[in-house]
Amino acid sequence: MEALFIELIKEYGYIILFFWSILEGEMGLIMGGLLCHTGDMNLLLAIPVAGFGGFVGDQIYFYIGRYNKGYIQRKMYSQRRKFALAHLLLKKYGWPIIFVQRFLYGLRTVIPISIGLTRYSSRMYAFINFLSGMVWASITIVPVYIYGDEILGMFDWIKAHFYVMIPIAVMMLGSLFWYFHAKTKKQPKVL
């Protein structure tokens, strides 16, 4: 199974990287960087492919917001605080928020949709988004390309010591579950 997966990635690597970048996946960029490191992909081709994929993904979100305002407001009602925050960030910081939005966890899809809901220039958004996509791809793929031997060594160690990783993963997941359960538990009212 692993060999088949690796063969598919080697054969269709650029296509997979493009579509994975549309879906906003850093894991795809990491895999692309590792494939560049091993020589299965060209670094100077992988960066523009990934950057263009990120650009296309955010443009899709932007135009979803631009042409589906009523639908977005009805369906994304639970995300209204994030939309309000995105509008405030855009008003306060302007174009730099468009540039850094793909680095803001939890707001990556909300900000393009939110900007699409405004009257912000679609040409200006596309220009800034394109530059941001290329920078995003570069600063993710290039370090993985440079430190590929160390990353592959870490994967080999994890594969060899998988039995040690299971209890660690169970403890981490259990701790996260306990933390969120304790935080969301209703407290009794004090009179």
C-alpha cells in the first residue's frame, strides 16, 4: 500500500500538489518539499504550482463571498464572530491582512469570503493574493527541501519506534479530551 501511494505521488506529484494547495494543505507542501529533496520533483516548478494552487483556492473563496452574500450569511451564521473579526482586521490593517491571511489559523477561509462580501477591488485582491500564495509556497517548501534528510530521518525513527508513539499519542489525545471537557463543563450557579 505504501509503495503504491509513493508511486502515485511520484507520477502525479504536481497535480496532487496543485489540488492539495487549493484545499489549503501545508501537508501537501511538506510532501512537495520532500519530493523535491529526493529529486522526484523540481523545486523551481513545485513552488509556482503550489503557490498558484493556493491562489486559486483563495480566489474561489473570495468569489463565493462576492456572489453568494445571502447564502453565506445564512449558512455561516455560526461563524459570524470570525467574519466580524475579519472585517475589523481588513478595516484596521488593509491590504497586509490579505497578504498574511493564509498564515492565520482559523481565519484562512473566512477572510477571503469576508473580503468577498465587501466592495474591495477584486483586481487588487487577486494581485495581493497571488504574491501571498507564492510566498506561502516558498517559505513552506524551501525549508523542507533544505532539511529533507533530517525530516526523512525523523519519519524513519517514528516508523521504527511506532510502538512507542501509540501510548504517547493516546496520552496526548486523552489530555486534550480532558482539557476541553473540563473547559466546556457547565459550572453550577452560585447564589
